[in-house]
Amino acid sequence: MTTSTNVALDNLWDFDIWKPQPTQDTELLKQIGFIPGLKELLMLRQVHALEHATVWVLSEMAQRSTFDGFNSSNQADNETLGGLSTEKGFYLYGQVNHPDLQKAVKQALERFNRGEWNLAVHPRCGTNLSVTMLLTTGLALGTSLLLPRGPIEQILGLAVATTAAAQLAPDLGQSVQKYLTTAIPFNLELTNISKTQDFWGHPAHFVSVTWRDLQ
């Protein structure tokens, strides 16, 4: 889920020995597809990556229409856009017209196939917030147990824990997105985009996708 400035991301897979392979999820399903919910989980991870990439592409499109000489080495982030992924597709929130959204989804899939895998990671993803909260809670509890029980020591410990979490959370959240909550959407195909409402009645576009097995 994605909930302003230009964001330049290094290639997260440059020195990674576990680089994504187009048939990795297809092969996994062939081997252990009998596990209940596995396909839905794999699809959700790929949809999550496509949601992030679509927001990136729409943001770039908006910046190109506003400024001349757009520098493609940076990734623009339109903070008015957000998304929510499901195993069937994703909801996109914000002002966007249907042709631009359709174009952005198709471009995102094409760019993934060209190796632009950084599009799968987004700094405003809810994963980052969850990681920050868990890390802050864990460090706060740890310092509370280790330090003397006096109020001054406890307050200082909480301050140190909060500061440390703020420093560590962005990189850790990025890694959690990369390895756990997203996957490169090699298996996804766009089927439909429609105006709708989410589970809570909020207006949105829903980008519906389907799964295709790769040989």
C-alpha cells in the first residue's frame, strides 16, 4: 500500500545474488502449489509491486506535464496518489483519468520486464510505517528493560530508541518490501480498470489483473 520530492533510488538488485527470475513464482507453484492460499499470496506480492510502479509512473507523467527537462534519473513522487493491493488487483486513490492510468499500468509492466525493478519499492508504502512502529516498540522495550528504572533514564532510553528507529527504519522497510511484501510482477496481465469504491466506500479506480503462467 502507498499512502515530495524527487526520490533517487539506487538499483537495489545490483549486488544481489537473489535477482528476480521471470519464472520463479510459476516454478514455485508447480512444486508446492498444493499449499492453500499460496497462489493468492504470490499474486498479492506481485500486485503490490505493480501498485507502487503505477504510482511512480503516474507521478513521472504528472511532473513531465508540469516541468520541461524532466530528469529521468530521479523518481518523482506525487503524494496525492495512493493505493491498496488485493490478490485480484489494486485500488488507486487520487485524481487521475482513465487513459493515463491505463497507460501507466502498461508502462509499469513493460519497465519491469526491462529490468527497472526499483519501481517495486516505494517510500510511502505502509510496510515502512509498520516496520517503523515495530522497530520503535522493540527498541523502546529493550532499553526500558536494560536501563535503570528511574524516570530520567527511562526517558533518555525512549529518546535513544526513537532516534535509532527513525534512522534504521527506512533501509529496513525498503528491504522488507524488496524481499517480503512485493515481488516483480512477471506473471500479471492487465484485464480491466474501473471506477469503483473500496471496502470502506472511498471512491477509487480498481485495476484488475489476471495471472499467467510462464514457461
